[in-house]
Amino acid sequence: MEKPRAYAETAIPLYLLIDRQACQVVVYSEPDGARYENVHTVQFGKTVHLPDPVGITLETEQLKDWVS
């Protein structure tokens, strides 16, 4: 089973994926018991907000240093 689906089914409120191959950050939120209703993707270098219950904003510029 795919991680986002498994996490949504267990009502984990937020799933953050850092995809080094695609140079993207993906935020999954608002689980409905089967899947996440909201999926937000940004390229490395942009700012991404993690909604409640985390409630912080991440700068992703430094993630560029971790990819080849």
C-alpha cells in the first residue's frame, strides 16, 4: 500500500514528502479516512506552509544542496 493512502486511512493529519529526484516537497493534508483531500507540491527553493496541527512555514532553498 502507498504511504500517503495508509497514513490517510489511519487519520494521520499531515504527511510531508521530500522528493529528492523531482526536487519537490509534497504536503498531504486533510485525511478523510481513505485518502488526503489536499495535496500541495512546491519545487525546492520555494516556501511551503505546513497546516495545523504543525502550523509552520518551511523554507526549502537549502534542500537544493542535498541533490546531485
